Amino acid sequence: RNHSVLVEHGGYACIRDNIISDGQLCGVSVCERGRALLISNHLQANKGPGVCSVDQGDATLVKNVIKGGYEAGVLVSKNGTALLRGNEVLENARPGVVVCRAGSAMLNSNKVHSGREEGVWVCELGSAKLFDNEVFNNAHAGVWASSKAQVALEGNWIHHGLGEGVVVEEECSNGMLRTNTIHNNRGPGVVVSSRGNAELRGNDVHANWGPGVAVCLEGRALVVDNRIHDGLEAGVLVSSSDAAATIEGNEIFANERPGVVILSHANPTVRGNMIRDGHENGVWVYEQGRGQLLSNELFNNAEAEISISSGADPLVKNNLIQHGDHLGVDIGEAGAGSLQGNQFFGEGKLHILSKPSSNESASLTMTKTRNNFFYMHRIRVPSGGRRHTK
């Protein structure tokens, strides 16, 4: 059948210390309730996947090298299962690991890198749990979940990819991301879109070329207690009215673009975050963006701590805004909003600046302010410390 090794019909094989290369199809195929344990093998340049677990096959891979295949490094499909621990999967023409068609896989402490497509692709009702893996230098996303996939990522290091770090999208795919480090990818750190759902907790997302976290096009995301920083774009981007996001308790800092961007009728809840030291605004709401900005701390951003323009209308409530000698809240042309119960620290005439529309037929800005507190002094913010007034 042109597989180099075939384990099927309930058979069991232990495959150890072999070189399996240049096969016409799979290097090792485990199918039809077959079971296989692969230890310390070198699988290379097979025309099909290096290892297949399909049709209720069950494969365990430990400390193998799976390199340079013409398809995926590992394929888990059609109710197959696989456990991968301590393997190196690299330089394959398709994704390093594919889990699809109700396949299920657990990946622990593997290196998946230098592939020509995704590092790990989970799709079509596939499910995967990834713990403590290093995924890097892949041509597309480090981890991509689509088409009703279920993924859980914890403690992974996903970096230096040529696309996104992690994508969760399409048809109610679900992603749980905890304590991962996602950095230096040439796209966004994390994308949630197209009816995908994701929860991000305790991750460190930094130095990505796109937004640290992007939620758009019917994406749903809960983003809690993460560090999102030093990116080349916005820290968090929420775009489109059908996207839903709660951004809570994060530290968002030192991004080249605004810490949080809300646009295109998006209406996220942004609560209890520290948004600081950005190279532009702390929060930018525009193009009919809405949003609820509640109990955040904003300081040391290079431009206005909050900028509202182009038909935007957010609720800005109970925030601590230290703006120093630049603008606290800048309400631009056709901007609106409601400012309630905020504390402003800095130059008095710069607490709130509201600009009328340049269009004579347009109404002036319609911003409501109530029960805000204005202080001429600043807050001293020691590096890494608590805030104190002086």
C-alpha cells in the first residue's frame, strides 16, 4: 500500500530507533484501530505525512524527528488520536501537525518549526491540547484553529512566525489560551474572528508586527490578566459591530500604535486595565466605535490618553487619567461620548479638549460630562510600583 510502515486492524507495534525516509505515502500509518508507539525515530522526505493516525488509529510519538516531508509532518484525522511528546517536527511542506475530521491530539514539549505553512492546524471538528511546546519560524500562523475546532494552549512559546501567532476562527471554533508567550510574529499575536470564540488569560503577548490581540468579524473574546506590549501596531484592536470583546485587568504598554483601538461600531467592555507608555494614544475610538471604558488607569502615553473622533460615542466612566502636559481626553471632529466619574491629573486646560466639526451643517460635538474630578498636580508613578499623589 506504499506506506513504509502500516499498523492496522487492531494491531500493535513498537517502532524504535529507525530511519524511515523517502516513502511513497506515509512514513508510518496507524489506522483502523491500530496502535503504535514510536520512539526516537527519524522520519524524513516521505511523500505523504511522516506519521498518520486515522480511522480510529492511536499513535504515541516520543522523541522523534519528523523532517522535510512533502505533506504534513503528523496527520491525525477521522477519529484518530495521537500523543506527541518531546518530538521535533520541522521543514515540512504542509503544516507541522494537522488535526482534523474529529481527530484528537495532545502535544507536550515538542518543537514545531520552519514549516512552509502553519505550525499546528486544527480544523473540521478536530481538537488539540498543547502544553509547553515551542512553535516558531513557520510560514503561516503558529497555531490555527478553524471550522469548529477546539484548542487549549497552555505554557507554549509561539514566536518568530511569518504570519499570526494564534488564530481562532470560523463556525464557532473555541480556543483557551493560558500562560503562553507569543512574540515577534510578523502578523498579529492573536486573532479571533469569523464566529470564533477565545479566552485569553495570563499570556505575555509582545513585539508582534500586527496588533497584539485582534477581535473582528463576529469574533468573541474574553481577554483577562494578560501583558500586551511592545508591539508594532495596537495592543488590542476590536473592529466591527458584530465582534464582542471583554478586555479586563490587562497591562497594555509600550505599543507603537494606541494601546486599545475601537472602530467600525464595535462595542467592547474595557475594564480595569493599565494602559501606559504607548507611542500614540492610550485608547483611540473612531469610525462610529462605541465601547465602555470603565475603571482603567491611563498614563504616560505620548498622545491623548483617550481620543474620540469620527462619529465615535463611548462611555468613559471611573477611569484614572494622568495626562501631564498633553491631552487627557481629545474629542475630535464628530466625536461624542459620555464622561462620568473620571479623575484627571495634569495641566488644567488639557483635561478635556472638544473640537467642533469643520462641516458647518454638522452639529457640534455632543459630549456629556458628569461628576468628573480635575486635579492640577500629577501622580508620581515609580517604575513597576504603585501610584501615589504628590
